[in-house]
Amino acid sequence: MNRIIAQLQQAWDGRTRREQQMLIGMAVLATAVVLWLGVIRPLNAWRDEAGRDRARAEADRVEVQNALARLAPAAGRGARGADVQGLEPVLQQTATAAGLELTTGMDASGRLGFRIARATSAEVFGWLAALETTHGLQPASLGVIENADASLQVEGAF
């Protein structure tokens, strides 16, 4: 290794001052080209690709939001933007106003489920009609069983 360095030092010293300056200039230019081709161009390409990916993702997000907006009316007209946490108080308040004892919880499919142990058909279907007209809510599932005393037991989910 020392021998190689000694040979390079001897070759450098054997050059004129002008040749040394030209070699330094050539080394600077070669370093600049290597940096340009090896670092700057790939970074610019990655930045441009990230911009295209972001634009594609934004377009996909808008498309998904539009699809969800189209699906919401078909899936019981949604809750007009209400989530499960905002939906439960609405169900409880309207059920209490209709004279129903409502029990809520998550059903097997992950929706907000409800159960009414005993009520008349007028109370239950009046409550469901009021939910639809006032809040735009329709149950995603509904099961009705008639009790021995002609009252109804109702289970469903929103």
C-alpha cells in the first residue's frame, strides 16, 4: 500500500503545476458527475414518483368516498354521517320517547344491535317509522317474535 502511495506521489510530483491544476479540475468535474448521476438524479426520481403515488392515492380516496356515498343510501340510508357512538343515544332517546325499553350492544357482525323484550306492535313499528322519517335510519337486520301474551320481542341491528 505504501508503495502505491509512493508511486502516486512520484507521478504527481513529476507533473507541472498546470497539469496538476488540470487534474484537480478533472477530478472535481468527475466527482460532480458521479454525485449528479449517483445521488441527485435518483433522489429527484424518487421525489417525482412519490408525488405521482400521492396523486394516485388522493384520486383513490376520492373514488372510495364517492362509492361510500353511493352505498350509504342503499344500506339503510346511513345514519346521515352518524357513527355507532352517535347512533346509540339517538336510539335510546327515541325508544324512551316511544315508551320502549331498549337494550343495545354490538351484534355478531359488528353493528350496533338492539333488543326489546316486550312491546306492542304499534310501539315497535311506530318507533322504527319515526327513526326512518326523523333520522333516516333503517335497521340492517330485524327479527320479531310474538310472546305468549301477544306482545313482541324484537332484535335487530343498525
